[in-house]
Amino acid sequence: MAKIAKNPKETRGYDRGQHGTWLTCMAVCLVVCMVASLLSCAGTQKRRELAENHLNIGKAYVEGGDYNAALKELLEAEKYTPENPKIHYYLAVAYFGKGYSEKAIDECETAVRLKPDYSSAYNFLGTLYYNRGQYDKAIAAFNSALADILYETPEMSLYNMGRAYYSKGDYQRALTKYREAELKDATRELLPLIEKEMGKAKYAQADIDGAIVHFKKSTELVPNLVESYFWLGECYSKQKRMLEARRAYEMVVKLAPVSDIGLKAKQALKLINI
């Protein structure tokens, strides 16, 4: 006997049941995924907020010179958002403040890897290299800082680059960078130091008259700039202007009697017979 076909309505009803169950499963999965996504987003936002709070507190401690407290806060911030370049930059500053130069360099390098246009971090990295006598690496870092046209304080990197060239014995390039820094220094806050360093470069080139001009200008801008008075004493001594040399060295002793440069000035005074 031939098999009797099922009622088409029954067949359709069975199909709807299967399809409805499948749709229900899909809907449940979708809701679960959406909830998980929302929870994940909420968790991410919460982590960012916690990291930002620790970062801000850490920055305040850095600015206050409390590097131990700064490190505690910044390391907590790093736990929540390890890819935040600002955290690594301030960790570098805090480590340097504690005397851990190698760790400071590592953190600075991480900061610029995460944010390749992080000019402040490049400038600080260059300063760290400079302090270690790695002048070529320092110059490269300062150039990287200057590559960002939005860098707000390019005069700092130009000034620092000038010091690196001076330390390499390239006095003409040092002077060039100092002049560029002077042009960029809109606030004129850096100008006294620029003038002092230009005086040192001129002195190294045996341009004593030119050196005196710069050292005098720096002391006019900042009357208690001790190092400039010492260099003035050195310049006047070179020119056998011993009375003026004595006055310059005496100003050093007056302003910083127990400092290293003050002790050098005292020794220089002993050699002046006036």
C-alpha cells in the first residue's frame, strides 16, 4: 500500500516549529553577545577611568618631587591601561627622579613606540641620552621631537641639541641650534640659558669678546645666574682684566659660596694679585 502523505498544513506547522526554535536560539545568543559586549565596554571604560585617576595623582606627585609616591600611582595606572603612552612618559620621569636612568630610558622608549609623535617624550629621551654621554643618540631623539610640527616647545629640543653639539666639540653647530632656539622662544624664559650657552661656545672658539657679550646679557636677564659670572671671570682673566675678573669671581662666591663653582671661584681669587 502506498504511504499516505502527511497533511501539508501539519508539515508546514512542523517546519515553523523547527524554524522558530532556531530563531529563538539565535536571539538568545545575540542577546548574550550584546550583554557581554556592553559589560566589556563598561569594564573597559571603568579601567580607563581608574587609570586616569592614578595617572593624574602620579603626575601631581612627579611635579611635587615625590617620586616614590608617583611610582606607586603610575604603576597602578599601568595595570589598567598598559598601552597609554602618557603613563610610560611619567614613569620615565619618576624613575629618573629616583636615579634609575636605565628604567627611565626603557619607559621613554615605550612611550614613543606607542605614540611615535610624542615630542615631549622624545625630548626627555634625548636628555637622558645626553646625561649618559650618548650625544649622537640624544641628537637623533631631539630631531624626532622636532619632526612634529605641532610640538609646542621646540625651543627646548633645539637648546638641548645645541648642548649636545657643544659636548661633541662642534661649537659652530651648537651656536646654530642656540640661535634657532632663541627664535622659537616666544616666552623668552629660556633666553638667559641660551645666552649663557652661546657664551660658552664662543669661549671655546677663542672668541672672548663675543663670549663676554653673551655672558653679560645672561646676567642682565637673570642677575643671580652664577655660572655666567664665573665664565665672565674666566674671560676677563684671559684678557688680563684682573679687576673685572675679581669682581666676577666675588659675585660667584657671594651667590653660591659652598657650591662647586663657588669653590672654584675662591681658588681663582687666590691667584689674582690685586
